[in-house]
Amino acid sequence: MCTAITPASGGDAAVNVDAVLIDLDGVLYVGDAPVPGAVEALEWLLDEEIPFRCVTNTTRRSRQSVAARLRDLGFAIPEAWCFTPAMAAVRRLGEEGIAACHLIATGDVHRDFEEAGIRLAAGEAPYVAVGDAGDRWTYESMNRAFRLLVGGARLLALERDRYWRDTDGLALSAGPFVAALEYAAGVTAEVVGKPSPAFFRLALADLGVQAERAVMVGDDVATDIGGAKIAGLAAVLVRTGKFRPEALAASPVAPDRVLGSIADLPALLDRRT
Ligand SMILES: [Mg+2]
């Protein structure tokens, strides 16, 4: 199977792809509303037998909850096709033989750690893992993390996005809090979600597709587009979700294409053999 991304205007060579990686928040849905045409776009991929996986930087839900939410929104996407930063964090801790960490997150993301056998320690732990904790960020939670980091714990950022698009407007993501902890403790976080190339490789390995044979579709020019380009994928930016023209104009990386929304993906993926 082979599809081609055909440039709208000449100049760029067409990019042949065998598979698609898709961001969730801001691409398939915004708040509690599916992006118009997104359900149909995924159905088109299934009909055309173009394999895809979802790579989200969402850290407020476990993988199971991410899949359940997608079902509620009308997307028939198996849980096994969803890749979350918590999964990448668990894998990273496993590589180090780490059995405990201090997690700052919200929702049920803790389940992904517990089910992998990672003990969530309230105090001493070799790693401080930080996600988007929403209202659970307090002076106390920040200070506890700061003290652990000063004491030698390493900082693992599930993601470090600057912001995301909530139903009532842009909202702070984990990035500003990660930056604050780095600044205070004089450490540098290791990021396991997007834009980490290792995170993209998790989904690509599941697809059995090389990076240069895949395209990433996302609404964040830094983590989705920048990350995909670093990992060697083609990258398509959509003008939904957190998309802002100013962020695109200021970006050091350029997407291969910019679409109005994922509804335009079928027209872009012009099958060629
Ligand atoms: Mg997004």
C-alpha cells in the first residue's frame, strides 16, 4: 500500500506514506465535540486500509479512559491503537529498573503506572513524573516536587506542551509547570511524550512502518509537527484545536502541509502505487 501527499502548489516533492499517526485533542475533537468530518475521515482510512494509530499528549486520562472517551465521541478506535505519554513513562522507568515514582497528575492516569507495577510514592522516589495536573497544581504539590528534585530525584515530563484548547479557551498544559520546576531545582526534564522521537517510534513499531513512510497529523506546531519532523515523519498541521497562525509563523519548523481540519485528510492522501 502506498499513498502520496501531493503538494497544493508545485515545488515540493510528493511524500509517499503507508500509515498515519493522529493526534487526538484538537484534531479529532475539541472539548466534548468531535471536529466536523473527523469520524468520516477515520472511516475513510479504515475503508482504504490505511493503518493509523493515535498519539496523544493527553496526561489527564489513562489509556483505557482515552479509548472510552473516543468511543463516547463516536470514534471506533481500539484501545490498543492509542498511545499516551503515561505508557511511554512506564516504559522509560522500566528501562531503568525503577519500581516507584512520585507522580503529579490528575484524572485516572495513575492507573497506567499502577497496572505496570510502578508504586506511586508520596515521598522519596528516584523520579518525579509530571503531567497536566490541572487544578491539582498547588504551591504544596510544586514544593514537594521541588524538594524531591533538589534531593536528587530526576524529572520526567509526560509532556511539556505550553497550552491546549479547552472548551472555554486556551488552557495551561504541563509545560509551564515543568519549566518552573526546572528553574527552581536547576534540573532539566526528560520528556517522554511528544515531541520525543521515542514516543513516535512506539506507535510506528506497533504499525511496523518506518518513520519516513508515515505522516503525523496534529494541531500543535511544536510537539506534533516539530516532533514528527525530528523523528523523520512527514507532518500535516490542522487549523483546529490549539492552532494559531502566530504560532505557525513563529515556528522554526514547517509542516509539509496545512489543512483546514482532518476532514481534508482523505483528499490529501491521494492513493498512488
Ligand atoms: Mg492536540
